[in-house]
Amino acid sequence: MDSHSNNGKMGISQIALFCMCAVIVLETLTASAAIGPSGLFWWGVTLIFFIVPYSLITSELGTTYPAEGGIYDWIRRAFGARMSTRAVYLYWLAGGLWMPAGYILFAGMFARVFMPELSLMWQVVIVLIMSWLTIAFINFKTSVGIWLTVSGAIFKITVILILGVAGFYHLFTHGPANEFSLQTMLPSASSGIGFLAVIVYNLVGLELVACMGKELRNPVRDMPRAILLASLAISFLYVFGSMGILMAIPLENLNLVSGIVDALGPLLGEGSPLIILVCIFFMLSIVGNQVTWAMAPSRAAAEAAKEGELPAFIGRWHPKNNTPYWANRILGIVSTVITLVYAWFAQGDNANMFWSVFSFSSACIIISYLLFFASFIKLRISDKSTPRPFKVPGGLPVAIGCSLLCMAFIFMCAMLFIFPDLPKGIIEWNHSGPILAGVIIVLAVGDIIIRRAEKNFTELNHFTK
């Protein structure tokens, strides 16, 4: 092969950075910290029993079926077009469902720093304005969306590092705000295990780099190493930031919305220019994250609509800007509806509103990963003829074990998002009822839409013939 053909292609460090940019979600950092000191134990368990098998599975699929659409193509190969479209639908719609949660944090952070007396109603107005600004950004030009995404990733890493350093400085100067002992670090039903789902959610997205297969310099050698390296780096950053928060704020005082500012406040002084700068970075990173998770899935949904698997109007592209403007608009509409519905349920508390909306959107998107891990086993068994440059070591039994482990984590994650107090044997229906109903409605409506689109597409093809 000509050595020049690899110029500009992604090596191990570039692949790892791509994974980090795609996976790190700053909005869930305080929720991760809310597990408490026992979070260290759960991060260790998740690292061994979820991250390692997840990385191996992604590496095998990514090197076996490179640059073919990633998770959507793998599910389509394994289970057919309808199952693949269900995954596309959940990925796409979750962008609109997740948008309110991100911008609730945005509004809460804005209020905490600049307007402490801002009511929940006005925070809801900010959420709606930011949601439609995001739709305007991704409808305008793809280059704008990419620029916001890259900038957001830089802001995320900067905020986490500042937070971690500040928290550990507080540890050495004032001692820890929470007790770190063997007893507090071991898991219990009362140690915030309901937030364990956040750890798993924080780590999904590694498979996105598989869509770049043809842009990788040496995918067989580099992808497995880079994905594992990125997983370890991401885990470190999350743990470092979470521990920084726990060093500075007693667990009982931790607020899911304003936790980052609360952690920096005692150390740097309320209203410190550095706190204001961190908050601005945080808010900009939220914009970048919302753009990322709205822009890419909308394009996938538009492509599915072109194939007749979703309603045709979702596949309309802007004639000048070359963006899927109807798929994007629908996300704005979904975000608006979810914001207003959960504002009513939140009863004046933006932390409760954040957790409800976040749990709802996360449960919807995480369910599609059950199909992802199941497709790995199906393809390993049914498509033996395709060469596998990288294989999960240990043969079929180990491959099945890795897949079942990951599916168990994903199932547990979905259950804990809907029923966070289940480990204590408690179900708070005031909290869980709306989330469960919302997930069922999203799945049911999706199936109706997909089946109707398939029927209309078949009838249209028959008529034109």
C-alpha cells in the first residue's frame, strides 16, 4: 500500500479523542456524584464487567463491518429493516426528549450565577428558547453544528479538570465534605444506587467511531486499543470530576442542577470570575452536546424516511443548507411538548424536573442498545463467512458471555431510570408513573409510525409500477 494513502487518516490518539468527544456528557456529572463515595466501587464494577466487554464487541463489529452506518447497519444485518428503524427512531427521538433535560441544567446554571431569584416558569422559557435556537443552528449549516460540537468537547474537559482540581484542593485545605471510609465506599441500597444507571449511560456512544472505519489508518490494530484507551480516559475524567464535587459538597446538599457551582463556590468565593467562566463553559458545552445528539440522529432518521421506513416528510432536506430540516423541526416540537409536560409534574423544583426528563429520555435511548448487543451474537452465529480482522478472544462462549453481561447492564440501567428506588423495594409512582407511561407511549407510537410508513411506501411503489 502506498504510504501516502494513510495521510490525514485517524490513528490511535485521534480515534480515542473522537470517542471522548462523542461520549462525555457534562450534564450528568452531578448525577454521577450523587451516588456518593460508593460510586468508586460501582465505577470499578462497571469498568470490568461493562466497559471491557463493550469495547471488545464494538471493536469486532467496527472492524468487521467498517463505514457502513455503525449500530444501524449491524442491527439491520442481524434482525432486518424494521428493527433497525426502531433503533433509528429511538436514537432520533431521544434527541428531542433529552434536549429539555440539558437546557433545564443550562437555565438552572444561568439562574444560579446571574439571576438567583429567577422562577421555574422563566427557566422553562429559557429552555424553550434554547431548544429552538439549537434547531436553528443545525438547520442552518452542518459546519456550524460541527464547530459547536468540537468546541463543546473542549469546554467539557476543561470544566471537569477545573472541578476535580478545585475539589481535591478543598480536600487538602479543609478536609473532605463527605466521609470516605470502607463502609461508605461499599455499596448499599441506601447509597444512591438508583443513580448507578447514570454511570452506564455516561459510557454509551463508543460505537459511533465505527462509522469512521474507512477513515482509520489501521482499524484492526488501532480501533481496539483506542476504544479501550478512550474508555479508561473517560472513566477517569468522570470519576475525577465526581470526586471533586464530593470533596466540596456534603452529599445531602448536592443539587443535580447547580452542583458544579455549589462545589466551586466555597473554594473560590461566590461570584468569582473563575466560577462565572466555568459556568459559561458549562452552558456552552450543553449547547454543543445538544447539537451533537440532535444533528447526527436527525440525518439517520431522514435517510430512513428516504427508504420508506419512516414518514416521507421526515426525509425532506433543505434545498440550500443541505440539512434535514423537517427531522430537526420535529425534535424542536418534541422538546417543547416534553418541557411543558414535565414542568407541570415538577411542582416548582428544577432538580426534580431535570431528573424526570433525563430519566425518561435516557430510558428511551438505552433500550436500543439491547438490540445492538443482541445483533453482535446474531451476526457472530449467522454470518460466519465474513472475515473478522479482530475477534473477541475466547471463542463463541466468551462472545456470548460478553454480550449477555452488557445486555444485563443495559436492562438494569433502563429499570433504574424508570424505578430508581427499586433496590430498596420501593416504587414511587408519582415519579415513575409518568416516566413509564412516556416510554410505553414513545415505543407504541414509534411502531405505529414505522408500520404505516412501510405500508405507504409499499403501496406507492406498487402504484408507480
